Amino acid sequence: MNMPLYHHASSSTNTLYLESKDADQFLLEVDQYLKQYPTTEHIDICLHDLNGHLRGKRIDIKSLKNLSKGCYFPLSVYAMSLEGKVIEESGLGKYIGEPDQLCLPILGSLRPCANQSEKHAQLYLSMKSDNGSDCEFEPRNILKRILLSLNQMNYFPVMAGEIEFYLYTQPSHSEHKMEQTQCFDVDAPKRYQTVLENIEIEAKKQNIQITAIVAESSSGQFEINLQHRADILKLCDEMMAIKRIVKQSANMHGLNASFMAKPNMLSAGSGLHFHMSLLNQFQQNICATDDLKKPNQRMGQVIAGLLQLMPASMAILAPNINSFRRFQFAHHVPLEANWGVNNRNVAIRLPCADPENCRLEYRVAGADANPYLCISVILIGVLHGLTHDALQLPKASHEMKAHDARTLLPNHQLEALKRFEKNAVLKQYLGADFMQLWVACKKYEYQLVSNTITDLELQWGL
């Protein structure tokens, strides 16, 4: 199987710059990019924080090649709240002096921006620790490490992503003003259709293969499907790029785009779904089965591992208070750790497929979740299942009886965080320091919302 296309400085040395071959490759990529886009004036150089938000700065084209030697951003980028403030409770801020860390370009990530693509580019960075190893708090690095553990066992996931979002008229309000659309309607209102067409155009410029754009069940809601691929890091990079493309395209046409899990309590929530099959070293799908109504033994082990870790993983899959508003009856959202065949109400769905292309669909995460971290906890579940033969696969949802034991998912952020920080399996793979950071940041954000007096409370007349 082909290994991931990205290369990084070795974690076994004290090298604090791109290795010479990677520096040469980066400079070659710059030259090739500028031949295609010779009028480029500036570049956004970016990291993705814990919440998946872009953090970085805009540089002049004359400074681009200097990035072969790296640049510096503060470690506290990975301790920023949803409102963009450093959370001092994390211990990564003023307490340790806001230290800078070296950041290096991710090869292959230099792409045009959707906003003024002829003049405006973007480049993703990855942060290093003082000893040259990957920064342990960066979500992308966490996923890279977990993928390595899986690859060393000769397992290679192939995944596709589906992300839902809303388009609505500016300005943003709690009850968005949306034009009417219908589920699976191929003829969206002209204003929406223009935005969707622009998204496809800009995605092609960034070499992102969109396989479908679907009108979802609620008005103004759409889903973008990305091509399945074996390079999981690149899949996540593309999902992050798509979110920016969608927002920029919407703004250029006088609309807003929302990836909130529940932007409107009267409408369906927005999810982030992943389809996954698992290949061995011979590129054979180990999920393949002759019985499409029942997983084979190893796929059963995988599902069992995913289900066992699912309640504790909710802290990642539903990362804020709004995330939990999505989990309601009658909206094709899982409320328990379960699985089923061709059933959109379950957490893990076995979709229609031919025997050789059997896969599972993981349907728990919201559109607001960080794809790098979502796939990290999914793959930890895969590892857990494959390394614990004694795990029992529960009955499929349609086989469950009233008296059968069920595992409900946490329906509150604090409950999810409590389960998360106590889970030894997640700690083994994510690292204790990262888990402490995540919990500290999320408790801060939760308290921030809890300490806000709403208009509804003021209207009670108490």
C-alpha cells in the first residue's frame, strides 16, 4: 500500500527544520504553484487549533520560500477557546511565558484560496516540539501517530467523509432566514445553486474531489461528500479546506454558512459522517463478507471496539454545549452506542454495498467536530477491537428486545468529559497531557456559556 504523501522532520533527531529533501520538495512546489498562479500576492499560513479553527497570519509572496526554514507560532494556539482567547487554565499561556514553537510547511498543502484565488493562496503548517518531534497537542500529529500504530499492525484504513452545513441569509440570527429547499432536490434555489457551483469550482482548484452535493432534509441544509482515500491525513486536510471554501463562497454571494451541530432547534442538526473499510498489507478489504446482513469476524471485532469506546469518545465527537442539542429523537441521530444494517438511526451503520466493498459508516460526530480528532478516536476504537478478541459484539439494533441492555450515549457535555478523562484506552493513545488540555479547555468553554444570561431568562419576569 502507498504510504501517506506528506513527509516531516524525523522525530528521532533534534532536527528543527525541514530535512533537505523536504526543503527541496517544498521549494519545487512553490515554483510549480507560481507558474500556475503567477499573480499571487499573499499567502495565509495556518495551523488548525483544537476546535479546527484556522490560526495563522498572512505573508507576502516574497517571504514564501523562506518557509523552507520554518516559522514560529506560540504553543498557546492549542489552548484557544472558540472565541479565540487563550485559556490560561490549560497551562500553555502566560504561566509558561507563551513560548513559540517552530512550524514547518505540510508538503502538498499550498493551494489557492476560494477568495481571490489568482492572488491569494494558503499553506498549512505543522508544529514541532523543542526536540524536533511532532507537537503532542496538535490534532493532526495525534492522528498521524495513531495511524502509524495501525499501519504497524498491517492495517490501512480507507475512509470517505460527509459533512453537513446550512446556507442562510446574512446577518446570522438564531432563527435563520432560509430559502425553501427539499430533501434530495437537485434544483436548489438559484442563489444557493450559484454558491454550490462555486464550491465545486474552488474545490477543483485545490484538487479536492467532491463526489456529491446533496440537499438534506431541512431547508437550506446541504451535505458534501468527499472521495474515499487511503491517505487519511490528506482527507482531513481536505475537510478543513472544504469548510473554508464553503464559508468563503457563501460570503461572496451574500450568504452565511454554518457548520454548527444545531444552528436551529426547529430543524435537523448537521453531522460529520465517515465511511470506512480496512485493508491489509495486500490491499485486501478485511471487511469483505458474503453475508451482507452480518459483519465477518474481524469487522465484528472492529465494531465492538468502536461501540465500547463510543460513550467516552463523545467528548471529542460532540465538542461543545451546542453539539448535544443535535441528539434528539426522530432526526436520524444515534442516542445509544449501537449498530445496524441499512439503518440511519444507529451509531454505526452497515450501508448497502457489494460483498467486496463492505464498509461501515460512523454517524455520531457533529459538523462542528475536529475531523483529525474524530478520526483519531474512531481509529483508537478500531485498534481496541482488533487487539481485544474477547470483546462481544452486541446484537444489531433490529434484534434488540425491550429487556436487552442498552448503552446510552452521554447527553450532556460535562458527563461526556467525565467519561473521557477516566478512559484508560483513550489516554493510552491520545496521551494524558493532551487529554488534560482538552478537558481544561472544554470546561472553560462550558462555563463561559453557563455564565451567560440569555434573553429568554430575562423575559421570564422573575
